[in-house]
Amino acid sequence: MGIPERKNREKQALRERILGAARRIVMREGFGALSMRKIADAIEYSPATLYLHFASRDDIARALCEEGYAQLLASFAPAAHIEDPRERLHALARAYVAFGREHPQTYRLIFMEDPSYTGAALRSAQQNGELDEAGDAAFRMLTDALDALKASDRIPADADSAVWAEALWATLHGIVALSLTCPVFPLAPLETVVDTAFNAWFGAPSTSRGGKPVDVAPAMRPSVTAARARKRKAPSS
Amino acid sequence: MGIPERKNREKQALRERILGAARRIVMREGFGALSMRKIADAIEYSPATLYLHFASRDDIARALCEEGYAQLLASFAPAAHIEDPRERLHALARAYVAFGREHPQTYRLIFMEDPSYTGAALRSAQQNGELDEAGDAAFRMLTDALDALKASDRIPADADSAVWAEALWATLHGIVALSLTCPVFPLAPLETVVDTAFNAWFGAPSTSRGGKPVDVAPAMRPSVTAARARKRKAPSS
DNA sequence: GTCTATAAAGTGATAGAC
DNA sequence: GTCTATCACTTTATAGAC
């Protein structure tokens, strides 16, 4: 029974060639420039052949989104091992923004083009694990870190981790998306903006190792987070 | 010399009809569905005529962006009169998000489509005033409020208002943009996300004020599948 | 100024031969 | 499984008649 397996492998291989060519076109010319003919030309097959592997151009776009999203998740891996939740979150934030800047067309395709594309990417990430409420792994990385921060009293005790995670994600998306589309954003270095937002959310990093964050201005009214942000300025990187 | 003036008026009037038709198409079907032919059909002129008024489809798109951006700025006006800088900022934030949600296609066109469109919108707003560095009026509304907060010690003294303003804008853009493109965002009510982000930035609202406390219903998150069920139409711009 | 007519170049997708 | 050939459109933009 080796022949059907070989045929299957060959079919799979062509599928990969199609996706590879499509990915290269998107990276170089943007998703708008992706057409079935262009892909076919690139791999030296006829356009009709593509339809043996993908039902439509949208189908190819969604497959690219799944790939890209997996790549984004993979870029979080180094951060996952950082013990301190604040540092971990910061590393995640930097990784997220870095991915968007390094793969602008891919990021656009996944998160700025079409809801069905974004949906395909997100769904692909949770189709293997059990489908609990919170959903995908990356989101849980955020909520876990936020829970840890809450447990160690570094964000307000009544903070809803899920909502904070959503808002935090939106912030990072906003920084990436705006920097990809708005010619005058950011004026300040991108990392300064990221760090400014991060410090506004979670306060300036604690100065002394192991020490609890210093209470600087006990008389101020704003919440713990805002009060802690009072400490210092944003470093780049 | 009244005749040239009348002709000029008539020419201007047709220009407005073109833009009006274009705007309606974008609002109803999205920018992707905007074509010269469709505009021409809508106003019962030939496609060729459009080129007497606009050099290209991009040119029309940019004009729409300028209109839309002016509309966005206008929606800030009520907030401008609020005295307390924190309340003012909060009202601005809500107005920004409301505009994006109420005119999704217009918001997309201005801020999520093409850098040249975004640039056209931003440039149009400052072409009358003096062109100082900070740029447009809306941005200055942010920095002014932030400066006031800093003066009354409600944000860190060393905060760079310009950078904070950029980061804050990015946060709001992220919330709007993600909610327009990501099927599962937000799970929590949109206003909860906005308020959560706002309170993370500026602390919980002043205690004795009638304002709403931060976190409302931590447990009411709808399930992912439920959130996914709602499909995305193209409502009004 | 506005029209008709058309150029020139795409597009996604499919039928049917091999 | 892959091809050729093609359908049935779409698009922006322009030339030249009136």
C-alpha cells in the first residue's frame, strides 16, 4: 500500500508549492496583488490546477492566514519561559509588535483585511486543543500573566484578566496597525511608544531587584497602575 | 461677469454629486466595491465625465477621506468643552470609538486601507492652520488634556505628552480596528474594553464623582462560540 | 462638457480533452 | 491530475465625435 501514500505526498507537496508561491507574492507585492494566475505562473502550472487543491482564492488566503498566525504564535515561545509575569508580558508585547513590523503584509492579511481571514487564523490555532471558552493559547498566555500580576498585587485586584487581555491586545494591534498604515505614526520611536503604553498599563519596572515596587506618591488618587507609572521614563527596547 | 461664476458653481455641484454617490457606495458596499462605473451609473453620467473632476479613483478616495476625517474631528467638538481634562479625554475616547463603530466603512477607508489615504486625511486637516510640528488640531486636543493632567499630578510628571498622545491614539485605533475586523473581538462589551483601557491609563475615576466605577460584570462574558455566531454585515458608514 | 466607443489588461472560475 | 481554451465579467482610463 505504498503507492497511494506516495500520491498523497505528491499532492501535499504541490499544495505546499502553491502556498509557498502565494506567500511570496503576498510578502513582496501585498495581498491585493495576489491572483490565481500569478500563483500558477510562479509554480509553472496552469491556473486550473490550483482549483484541485483550493476551492478559491479566499481559500488560499485563509490558508496563508493560518500559516502566518502559527508563525506569530511561535514567535511568542521565547517569552513564555520568562518567569516574572511583568517581564513576560513585556516580552510578549515586543514580540507581537516585532512580528507585525517584520511581516507587514502577512500581518495585514491576518488582522486588517477580512473578518473571515482573521477568523480562519484564530480558529486554526484552537482546532487541536480542547475548545474551552477562553479559546486560543496566546490569549491564555496573556490572561495567565495578568492573573499572576494580580496575585502579586501589581495590578488592581478587581481587574478582569480577560477584559484586560482584550484591551491589551487591542493596544498592541493599534500600535502595529497604525504604524503600517499611517504615514506620520509614530513620531517617536516605535519602541518608545510600546514602552510608554506598557508602563502606563503596568507601572514603571521595579528598580530594586526583589523589592516590592516603591510607593512613590501615596497621596495620589489614581489606581495602583497609574500611580506606579509615576516612577520613570521609558527606555527604548 | 456672472456667467463664469455660474459655470463654476455648476462644476462644483457635479463634483459634489460625484462625491455623494461615491460616499453612498462606500458606506453601503465598502471601498472595495467602489468603481468609476458604479459612480457614473449612480449619478447618470458617463464614466468619462468623472475624469473631468477627478484624476483617478484614488483621487476620489482621498477626497472621501478628507470629508470623513473632518466628520470625525467634528464629532470631537462636544467633548472639547468639558473642563476636567480626565473627563474630556474620556469623552474624546468614547467619541473616537463611537465614530469608528457608526461609520465602519469610512473609518476603514481613512485608517485601514492605504497610507496615501490616511495621509490625505491628516494633511487636509492642517492645511488651513499654521503648520507647526505637532500637526493637527485633534492631536493637540490630546496633548493639551494630557498636559493638564500632568499639571494636576494625575499622570507622571515626566510623561511625554506627545508620546502618550500617540500611544493613546494607537490604543483607541486598535480597539476600533480590531472590532471591525476580528470576529471574536471584543468578547466583553466594547465600552467595557474602552473603559478598562482608559482606567488602566489614567486610574479609576474620581471616587465621589457620579462616574461609573471600573469593572462591571466580570462573569458575564459570552462564550466564544456565541460571540462567533454574529456575522458581519456592512451597515452604515 | 459630455457623450459613445473602445482600448488594454486584467479577474475568478470551469468544461472537457488527454 | 493536468492541461488548453474559454466564459463571462470586471476594471481604469482615453480618443474623438458632438
